Amino acid sequence: MTRNSRNFSILTLVLLASAAAHADTVEQHCVGTGSGDSRAVVAAADAFRQKLSAAERGKLDKPFERAAAIHWSNLPIGVVPRDGLRLGDLDAPKTAAVRALLTAALSACGLELFDEIRLADDALIPLDTRKIGWGASNYYISILGTPSPKDPWMLQVGGHHLAYNLTFNGRLPGATPLFLGTEPISFVHDGKTHAPLQRQSAAMSALAGAVSQYPQAKLSGTFTDVVKGVVVVEVPGQMPKGGIDTGFPQSYPTGDADRGVRYSALTAEQQALVKTALETYTALPGQLLTQQLVKAYESPAALADTFVGYAGATDLSAKGSYVRIDGPRIWMEFIVQPAVAKPAELHYHALWRDKLSDYGGELSH
């Protein structure tokens, strides 16, 4: 065995051990909290609405149509003003009712990310010299359509670096578009260290490192953000314009060219890393949604047509480092960007879309 091959074998073993431990952590930690059962979420939504004034319900309730659904963003509210009910305006009983609703709709990990991303945003408040609206208060909730155990409706929760778009009773199970981000990457709050996207970054980095031995895994070009996110128009000297999902419905790559390495070309151990990475995203909604989507994404036919690609540093240590999982339905991205508040530092963006069931498949036909 050559020195290089021996080093690669050692690296592979380290990555696999890390991924195995990570998978156990995700499974043990994320299961629980809400099942995502439509009836339970409807009951929690109704209980929340009953606590609101007529004016508040007017802000919360939106029609389930394209114009309302695509009005989410990962940008701060000073750049992209939000529709919906601002969480920072709610009193304690109403805040508790929102918590109960999210607890019914999300897994333990989904709820934890909701908390940690908002804590990260609070850490940016002292640095908000441009008054662009960082802070945990500036997150919003909307209900699109009428909460029902049978008819389609949507729960939308988000703000800077967070967008949960959960569709219930849609044509297809709908947990997407789902956007996650964090700045700073790691921070301390009340003596505890938080790293909101640690599970996603560790799994995607392990995956990129494992597939980097395949030349076709290296994607061409450079990456500055997720590819299929909100549509932003840069204006020199001004705040960006746009910043919502006007690119929906998205178009996606086809064929084999520049999509990465096929799942079928990977070893069994590397294939396990693909599943671990995608499950750090799919574990965020309630368990019923997760189970249906993982079944679709990890079917033998779907995996046979799934690609993994990367660019930049596989350990996600430099700006422009990028990892993607691209299948018949699944589209998951992870990108490293320069931080906004402290440009010498880095921050993360992550996106999960479903090529068929964004918005529950209700808006693309």
C-alpha cells in the first residue's frame, strides 16, 4: 500500500466513524416533539388563532396562492419586509401558543434550529450599524389557506436565515422550500456554545471529503450562494432588491454533465454518507413528513439517479465551499459565504428544495 492510499484509507475511516456517530445523534435527538400529523397541527393552529385579535388574525391569515407562498426570504427584514404576524409583537400567552404550534409541526431538531438561528440573529444586534433588522423579534408566522385535516393549507415561519414552508394535505408531502443559515457559525449564549448548522455542516463536509477522490464530483465554476434560493438583484451602493422566491418553479440540471458523481459509483460506505447528509435536512419537519420524504428520496430508483457534487474546500473552511445532493426530486445545497457583520469571518447558507413537492405541489400545476 502506498503512503497516499494509506492516508486516504485512514481519512475514510475517520469520516465514516464521524458520520456513523452523527447519524446516531440525529436519529436519537431529532425524533420526538411533533409528529407533523395534520390533525394535531390543525388543533394547535386553531388554538393559536383563538388567542389573536381580529387585527392580528388579519396579519396571520393569507390565501394559499403563489403570490403569498413565495413571499419568504433568507434576508433581514430591512432588506425584504415580511408579511404575516411578527413574533416579537406577541404577548406571553400568544408566544406560548406559537410554540405549541411549532412543537406540533416540527421535530425536536427543527424546533431547536428555530431557536438557535434566532439566538444567532440576536448576537448580531450590536453590529447592526445599517439598521437592516437583525434580531429574534423580527421573525414572522403566516397561515396560508384554512387549517384543515383534509384540505391543503400551509404554515410559513421565517425571517433572516430561516424559512419553514410546511404544506399539509397537499398533492404531495410538502416540507419545502426550506432555508437555513447562521451568522455567526458558533456563539455562546448564557454560558452554552451554540452552532446551529453543526449537523448539516459536519455531514456535508464528510460527504464532500469522501467523494473528492472522484474527478466528476468536482463542480465547475464558482459559488457565492445557494443556486436555487430567493431571487436577488444586486444594486451598487444600495440594499439588494427582490429577495423572494420569484424563481419558482425552478429549472434543474439534467443528464450527467457537471452534476457530480452518481450515487451508484460510490462505495457502500460513501453511499451511507449521502443518506446521513440528506437526513440532516429531512429530519427537521415532523416525523410523518420526514418518513414520507425519506422513503421517496432513498428509494433504489431515486438513489440510482442521484448525484453528489462539491466545489472549494471539502472541510468547508473557505468562502465558496459548496456541497450539493441532486436527485430526481431532492435538491440540497450547502454554501460557505463571508460573514456580513464581520466580513473577515464566515457564515453558512443551506437550502432544501423538492423538484415536485415545493409548496406541496399545489402551485406548480
